Amino acid sequence: MPRKPLPRRPRRKPAASDADGGETGIRDVDIRAITLDLDDTLWPIAPVMARVEQRVDAWLHAHCPAVAAAWPIEAMRQLREEVTREHPQYAHDYTIQRKLTLRRAFAPFGLGEDWVEAAYAIYQDERNRVDCYADTESALARLARQLPLASLSNGNADLARIGLHRHFRFSVTAREVGVAKPDPAIFLHACERLGLSPNQVLHVGDDPALDVAGARAVGMHAAWINRDRLAWHDADAPDLDFPDLDALAGWIEAQRPAS
């Protein structure tokens, strides 16, 4: 999967306390639900995708060595980039991009849709074998006790297969909506499903452009999960800046004292 773009590389920020976002961020607001990005927010995506490539390549070597020889990992990666450029209408749909790539790789060898689906099943299985950040599971449980959660992702992770679906009311994907973050439509779709106005929803994610800027453009509040403690790239800093999900959960709990 292509790396998510940054508007500009932020400068490194000195370590900050867990309250860093809350102390300088939003106060006295009526947050009634949270939407969360997945890749690089709940788990690091780069090692997942490296394993995906290796496992698909091993499967090709075992089941169709001629295809494996023609399309080693780097060549398959370049083929996918080529397919993506040729089909901008599917920029929001990583599933179609993958299947088109496999179709192109198999076609010269007379291998049809059954092979595409079999190879894609290997991809999807490994893609959902994620290693969550250490704080993810406990923080999601804490957040879900306070507010409804919905996932909001450009990717094609399956929370049920990963084992995190119990924390979420529902999931919204770019594939489902037909546009990817930061398009306003995907954020507004999530708010509509929640039955809330944008200013009642907090969006949480790692990406300054896709998550923070995208959410704020439609009137949502935004929390930047800033695990590398980077400084924001301009004067328009996000509402909230947290080093991890545990810090976010602590801030939410502080805003909602036990009755």
C-alpha cells in the first residue's frame, strides 16, 4: 500500500507530557463520538506490508513459479504502481488495485480469476495479521467505555479478522464511500452514520494531511497521534496532540468525570 503523504515533514518536538494536547487544545466542547484511523494509528503498517509481499511471493513460487519468476517482489510493486497510475478512478480502492495488479501478472500465463482470487486471499490474510502498538487494546477499551467509536480508514483492514471489532460501532472505508481521506465526503458519511453533526465528533489519526486537516475541513475536532513527537509544520496546529492512544484515553476520561 502506498505510504500516506505528509504536507511537509514536521520538525522534531521535545518530549511532552500526556496532557500536552489537552492543556493547549480544545475545552468545553460537546464530543459525543470518536472516529479513528487504523494504519499507523492502531498498528504500524510498513512491517505488515513487507510481510504481505513476502508471503504472496512465497505462494507464487509454490503454486505458479513462472509468475513468480516474471514478477519478483520489486517488479510486482512497480506493476501495482503502474496500475494505480493507469486507473486513477480506483485511487480510493486498494482492493481493486491489488486485483487488477494480480490480473495483469497472471494474464500472460493464461491464469484467470480463480488464480487472482486465490492470490488475493493470501494477501488479505497476511494484511490482517497486524502487530498493534502496545497501548492500542487497552486504550480502545477505555475509549469505548466513554464514547461510541467508529473506524475511518482509506485501507482495507478487517477489524473482525484482527480481533478489534468489539470496540467499534461500525467501520467506514474509502472503498465503501467511493472517496478517500481527506475528501470531505468520507468524514461527513461517518458523522451521518453516527447521527451527529461534525462538531460533535472527534477524529483521531496519525496523518497531518489525511486525518487532521481532512477532519478539520468539515468542522470535526481532530486529535493527532504523534508517536514520534514531531512539531506541527505550520502555525495552524491541531486541536489535540497526543504521544499515543493511552494519552488520548486519559484526556477523554478527564473530560467525562464518572457520575
